[in-house]
Amino acid sequence: MKIPSPLHHKKPRIEIIPFIDIMFFLLATFMMVSLSMIQNKGIPVNLPVATTSSQDDRKDSATVTIAQNGELYLDKEPLAQEALIAKLKILKSTYPDFRVYINGDREAPFGNAVTVLDEIRKTGITKVAIQTKPTE
């Protein structure tokens, strides 16, 4: 003989609303973390302002930084001009589609920037860009 239970048995069901909330939270967290992981290869300087500045792909590239006092850096490594050109020649031979970004302080001597640009072009690197920040 079956004895009925005083508790009513319900079938278990999966509540999907809390699951959706958790998924949106994880998605938003992942997006915020991935945006904060963008790498800046150069040392921090006061970039000049330009109205036509835009983001660019940073694959197979190096950043040459000209500090306010005229010091040169290749991807945060201080170098003399001769050593900089030698390293850029090696990188150009390794990566045929190599790009160089000039990250110069707005107070740096303009002659240094022109000299660096000229030396970069002498190595055979044709894809050279000058980093700027957009107007506010």
C-alpha cells in the first residue's frame, strides 16, 4: 500500500534569469579587463595634439621615443642613435612589413625628430607614423 507524502513534490527546474545576469556580468568584466591590457610600447611623453589622429594596428612594429631632453628609446630601451639604427636594420630584415612609430615629446627638439625619421628611412623602412593624441 502506498502512503501519500504530506510534502508536495515539484519537479526541479533551472532558473535562467540569474544565469543570464551572471553571464552579462562576466562579459562586461572580460571586456573591461581586455581594454585595460592594451600595451604602450613607448615611454610616457607629452604627445602633440592632432585632429586627424587615429588608432593603428601594432603588429610587427616598434616604437621610437624621443624624450624632451633628446634621449632616444626603442620600445622603452634607451639607445644611442647608432645602436637604434642597427637594431632597426635587424628588425627590418626579420619582418619584411615592419612599421615604426615615432613617439616624440611635444617639447623635444624638432631637429632630433627629423634626424631620426631620416635615419629610419635610410634603413629601408617605409611605413613610419608619428604618434599624436586626439584633440579633446
